Amino acid sequence: MSRYGDAVARLAQAQKPSAGTPVYSRFVNRKLGRYLAAGAFVLGRTPNQVSLTSGFCSLVGIVLIATVTPSLPLALLVTALLVLGYALDSADGQLARLRGGGSPLGEWLDHMIDCVKIALLHSAVLVSLYRFDAFSNELVLLVPLAYLCVSAVMFFGLILIDQLRRRHGASTANARGDSVLKSLVIAPTDYGILCLVFLTFGWPTLFTALYGLMLLANLLFLLAAIAKWYQEMAALAPSATGVRG
């Protein structure tokens, strides 16, 4: 077996648990990331280099959203860049596991790039709708603004809940198990699905409708998650060293 093929085989046996993972990330993005991680391993690249490449691909796509008139060629290019950036975002962690484990710097870099990507993507949509005046009603500009707020709160909430669980010794495993049905149900929360929505970016009305539906689904999911997190945190014993503002 070639070195590349051996790396792919080893990565296939070292995947993170699938429970609670949306359908695109679970069945498409991890596989794409596996092949990219194996290639990076053969080329001698580091996980941090892969993370930075992921951020660069996403950034180029985001800049194009904000600066170029929507069209079919732009939609295809932007989607390709966002999908590649997301696949590389999976590849960096897989490469780290293949090399024997990650580092605090790598985890920090990965989260920082994700945070910047989320903030800039929705901001770019807002700029595009404003600059190219796709709609006569300026209220449509509230859609990407609301999506930005929902995504920021969701990102912070997921990071915080994971840290609090670890601090209090609570399980971080998904209690409902590994369900393909659940992966389908939570598909609208998948960043990969959002990337695919940009295939319609050349048709502002269709894009905004799908983008708005994604926002609504993510808002509903966030409200449900907040209720669940509240109950979960309320059930934990207070920390003797905890500080509350």
C-alpha cells in the first residue's frame, strides 16, 4: 500500500464519534477532510499550516461575496472555496491525530479561524445585498444581520457549554446516541449546508429565501439548545471556586 493509501486507511480508523454531527459534516466533509489530511501528511505539512490554508480559502470566498456582482460563475467559485475551506477545517484535526495528537495552539487557532469565518461570512452577505441593491426593501438587510447574531451566540454557547462540562466533570457525550435521523434533522445547522446554499448566489431572490430558511432553522435550534443547556447547567453542583459577575 502506498504511503498516501496507508494514511487514508489509518485516518478511517481514527474518526471522531458521529453522534450529534450534522449530515453533511458526517458523511461528506469528514471524508473530504480525510483525503486532504492524508495528502498533507505525505507532503509533510503541519496541522497549523492546514488550518491557515483553510482560513485563506474561506477568506477569499468571503471577499468575493462582498466585492463581486452576484452571478452563476461567482456562485460556483464561492461555493468551491467555502467547501474546500470547510474540508481543510476537518483535515487539520485529522492530520493532528495522524501525527500523534494536537496542541493547545492548534485548538486555539482552529477556533479563532472558525469565529472569524462565521463573523465575516454573514457580514459579506450583508455588504453584497447592500452594494448590489438586489431588493428595493432594505429590511432584507436584517436577515444576514440576524444570522450573524444567531451564529455568534451559537458558537459561543457550544464552546462555553463544552468547557463547563469539562470543568464540572460532566459527560460531553451525546446522550441520544449515534442517530442518522438526528443528523438529518439538524442538517440546517451544518456549515457545510450553508456553503451549498451559495450555489444559488447568482439568483438573489432564491438565495435569500434559502438563506432566510436556514436562519429560521438555526434560530429555532438555538432556542432549543439554550433551554437544554440551562437545564443541564442548573443540575450541576455549584463550583467552590466559581466566580459569578
